[in-house]
Amino acid sequence: MPFKIIDPNKVKRFRWKGNFHRNSFILILLIASIPGLITGLCIYWFGVGKVEDELRASNASQIVQRANNIDEQFQYIEEYATHWAFEPRFGDSLKDINFVKQFTETYDITKTLSLLQGSHNLISDAELYLDLDKPILFKPQYNILDAKQKAFYNSLLTKGTELHWVNYSQSKGQKSATLAFISNLPITSKEPFGSLIVTIDHKKALELLKTLTPYENGATILLNEQNKVILSSNSTNQSNFINVLKKEIEKHKEKSGSFSYEFNHIIYSISFGHFSRVNSNWTYVSASPMSSITAPIVFVSRLIISISGSALILAIILSWLTSIKLYAPVRKLRNMVGETTDNWNHFGKDEFSIIEQQWKEMSQKSNLLQNRLSEQLTELKNSFIYQLVQGYFFHYDEEDLRQRMETYGWNLENRSFIALDLQLTGLTDSKENFSTNDDGLVTFMATNIMEEFAKEMFEQFNVINFSDLSAGMLVIYHRDDSSREKLHRFAENVTEAVNRIINLQVTITISEKTESVKKIPYIFEEVRTGKRFRTFENINQVIDLEEYKNSRNEIEFHYPFATEKEIIQAIRMGQLDEIEVLIKKFTQELTCQEISEIYIQQAVIQLYSSIQHEILHSGIHPNDLFEGKNMFEELSQIRDVDRINLWFINDVISPYIQRLEGRMNIELKRIIEQVVTKINENYMYDISLESCADEVGTNPYSLSKAFKQIVGINFIDYLTQQRIEKAKELLINSDMKINDIAESVGYRHSYFNRIFKKQIGIPPSQFRKLNQDTNQLIVKKDG
């Protein structure tokens, strides 16, 4: 078609619309014209002969690279399959697994085979065959084989090598066999009873093999160590070409190389090499016709030279028109943005840079808002329910609360509400690897179980994790539905799942129903209080408050005062082993009565109060001893007998005894010296162990024990000894009456006579007479 001649006087009317317009025109022009001109000149310059040699060398190099790629992919399959074959789970233990009952092991094997099957694009199937009493095949699902299938898979075990490649074809309908990599199991055993079979996708393997022939009308074959064809691809339309090519390769003893070969007046460039496979060597052969390599180059070189001139002119015109068409939508976007081209040019930016920058900013903001909204929606609903249950919305009226719940997506029309409370017990007895510090983790697992069952049984619900071995759930259901039976069935399912998975016991409390949103906090408070009426045993329990209020009977309660006294006495003695036995005895006496938890908690709180009184009496303040912890609140949160026992021993009594012993070791001698001085100076007055203990700031038991340890005799014995010694001095060295002597040493007359006779062996009067007679005899002898 004729070209329109541009008037030079009108050139000035051509005006660039923007940086993008100018840049796009230049780029299109370069793409359209320059590569063609350069290519044509280069091909024409070098000539067909030189290009032919270069292309043959390039073709051989490409084939080597592609062969290495094929080798690496088969090597990856061998290494990955061998890795799994050496896994302990594919060892001798497979013989002892009951794959029907031990579904976890079955699932793990299926998952492993699926992982192996998806690990590489060439892998078609991953199978595990086990020659057991009942032959089993995982493909990857669990299957039991018949006799014919067993015979086929047993034939794979008789190859004599642990790892090997085979031509694999189990299905009769399969047109051609494909490759499979076999790993006998156990891999280290001389008598394998199974095999791990990795099957190669035949179609994909052929596509991969065809990469060795980058041109059409070529052929590629893959030979095993016995020079048998494993895979072959032939697009030459000559059926006997594969056999001819195979015989020609047998003449060459080298491991790899390339050469030219003429067949039916066609010259082929043939390249071959070897793959080192497990227990075998493969040979690849690639044949490409030289005409396919060089003929297009000759034609194109001449064609490009002839049309390059006219193509350049046409490229300029088309580039201009194309740039205008391409710029049309950009102009619309520019107008929408509202910025002028002059402003963009001033800052050195084209239209797309500004549009891209604004688009990224908008996308980032949109994604950020969307992610935040999706993350916060569930948290907002949970937060609202938690605040509602805690009673934070008491100042809202019924209508406001309903509107807020409907805003979050709940349907409240003709709906009623029921609260459930789940309490876990038996953590200290659990056979799982849980400790007393795993309350949050265990509660999280339980809430997940509740949610799974609730999704199947209730249309609307919300589970609340309290992270203290307890959880709550609000159920919203239609007023006409029969909910009680469904709630009990839900409780049974959750209890069974928690027992099986977490190995803990469950107490589920079900509230009465309400139709008012404002009463939701009250029904949750009811279940929190109502669960304390459970029998304080480590068993599963369901408390339906609607039924409980109609069948509740008062139970006579007996507090074990005698055991409490034994515990206090053992604490005074510092006998930690004895205390532990007595604490268990105390809780056993409570739980054997099968009374509700609320009474047992009150009883253990009373025991703690008695222990705290003893701590205060010893001069130690509980706030300092327990570092400001609210011990009453801690104790009220424990709902397990064993944990109560451990709490008393580890958190209450052991710290107290350690503090007491540490303090006594430091002040022991000073205190006893102070008491001895007091006795020596005030023996004539009424002195008691209790008064001395109060004066030195300790309890009578601790003082008595420390006095015996330091002085060697009991407090009362030392006091008696001091008084008798003073009385003896007065009886010998004075003329005071015995009654006056008794009072002067702190005794009444009648008691003084008895205690004196007990200590000395004779009454005071006889003691005086004997000592006075002795003194007179001594005087006479001296005179």
C-alpha cells in the first residue's frame, strides 16, 4: 500500500503527550527494527558453513546440559526415596502394627506416601507393599491385596538387591510399562518383607526425554545396562530408526560423545552419554537432523537482508501508531489522577510511575484494612461476649444489647440463651506430659474440642477460654427447639473426647434458660457457682441446674477437727513427712462423705486459716512469707484433691518450716541466753514457758525445743533445778521458816515439799536437820 508523505512544515505539529508516549515509541521502534537488521547482517556475514559447525557444537552442549538435568532429577528421586526407606517407621516395627486399630500410624504412613508422591513432578505414585499375614498395599491409602496382586508385588522382592529400577506395569490396561524405583524393606535386612515403590509418570518421563531432541523430526532413546530400551521417542516417521540407532551406538565403546550419521539420505547429529543409576548404568542417545538445524538459518538470513530496509520504514510508522494506541488508556488514567504532564516531566517521572505509586499506596491501605477487619471481627465478638458475661454492660438496656449482638452477626429473633461451664480435673493424675503449669495449654485444647462439637450441634454459640482449667459457652437456640437433650448429648461427646485426648476428667454445668440478653451474666454466674455442688471426686460429672434445684437434698457435714489438730501439732514439730500424710488423711475424710465441692472448699479454707493462725503465732507474717499472694483466692480456684494436697505442702507448709528453721538457727543461742538470764533473776516469781516465749517473740513449742537443744534439759526442769538449789542454800544457811523459803523461791508450801522430796529424795525439814547436824560436828572438830 502507498505510504503517506509527511509534510516537513507540519512536523512541528507532532507533539509528545508525555514521557511514556515518547519512551514507548522509541522502545517499540527498537524492538520492531533493530533486532531484525542485526540478526540478518550477522547471519549473512558468518555464513551457513560456520553457523552449522557452531550450531552442532551448541546442540551437543545443550544436550549434555539437558542430560545432566535428567540425571539430577532421577538422582533426586533415588536419594529422596532411599531417605524415606531408611526411616525407622519403615523398619521391622511394621510387622507389629495393627493398621486398623492403630489408625494414627496408618495415617502417618499415608501422609508420608502422599508427601513422597508430591515431592517431584516425575513421580506418579508412591506405594508401600507389606508381605504380612494379610498382604497390605498403601497407594497411598490402606488396601488389602488378593492372591494375584500379592504374587505380582512379591516378584518385586526377589530382585536380590535392596535398591533397583524396574520396568513397572501392574495394570493390564496400561499400554506401556513405565519406570519404578524399588526399595526393599527393611532396607538393611537380607529377608525383606515389603517394598517402597516409586512409580515414574510415563508421559512426563517421555516429555523430559524429548528435551534431548530440541528440534522436530528427531529421536531419543534411553537404554539400560543390558542395552534394552527403557524409554524412546521417535518423530522421524521411520519405524526402524530406533533399532538402527541402537546398533550404531553399540559400535562406539566410549562413554559419551557425538558424531554425524546418514540414514535414508538424511544427516543426523547424534549425541550419547551415560547415567549412573543405583546398581545399573543407563545410556541416552539423541538424534537431530542437521537440516532442521541449518536450513532455517540460510533462508532467514537471505530473507532478513531483503526485507530489512522496507521493514525499518514500516516499523517507524507502526511504532508511532501503536504508541498512540497504547497511550490512549494512559491518558484516561492521567486525567483521572488529575496531574498534568508538565508536573510529571518536571520531576523526571512518567505517567506509570505516578499511577503505580498511588496504586501501591491504595492497595497497601486496602489490604491492611481488610486484614485488620478479618482479624478483629472474631476478636470483637469474643471480647463482647466476654465483657457481657463479666457484667460490664449492666448499664445497657435490653434493646441496646440486642442491637449490638445483631450488629456482630447473631440472629436473636425468637431465641433463648443457655450457659455452660466446663471444669477440668485430674491434671496431677494425668498420664500425659502435662504439668501444673500447663493450665492454659490444657484449657486451650479443651475449648477447641468444645468448638468442634458445637459446630456440629448448634447453629449459634460462643466459647470462652478462661485459661484456668475452665471454659464457658453461650448457646443461642430457637425457643421452640428441644435444647436440654441436645445439651446433655453435647456434654457426653465433649467429656468422652477430653477423656480420650487429654486424659482429664470433666465437670459440665448447664444453666437454666433465659430469653433476656441482660440475664446472660446471671446465668453464667449461676453455672460458676453451681459447679461447686459437684461431688469432690476425680470423676466425670454433669450438673443440670434445672434438675439440681428440684432434687437437691441437704447432706450432713462433719469437719475432721481431730486431724486438723494433728496437722497443727506436726507443723509445730517440723515433721514434713508426717504433715503430708495428715493432709492426705484430712482430704480423704472430707471426700469420703461424697459431699459437694462447696463444702469441701470451705473445709480446706478453714484448715488454711488454722495454719495461718499458727504462722502468725510464731511471729511470721503470711504476707511476707507468701510474697503478697492471695492464698485464699489460690485455694478457692483449685478443684482437685491431689492439687490441694500439693498446694498445702509445697506452697504453704514447706516455706513456713524453712523460714522458721532458718530464723531459729541464727537467733537460737541469743534467745536461750535471754531466757536463762530471766530464770536466774526471776526464779522466785511465777515464770511459765508461755510467758518467756511471748517475751522473746516465739511460740512455746519452738522455745521448748530450742531450750532443750542448747541447755540440755527441759525448760521446767531447769527452772525447778534453780529453785531447789536456792532453797537448799536457804535451808542450810538461814533460820527462815520452810514456808517462807518456799515462797521466796516461787512455790506454795505443800507443792514445795513434794517437789523438793522428788528432786532431793528427802523432805526440806529433814534436809535442814541433816545439814545442820553435819555443820555442828564440823564445828566441834574444829574447836
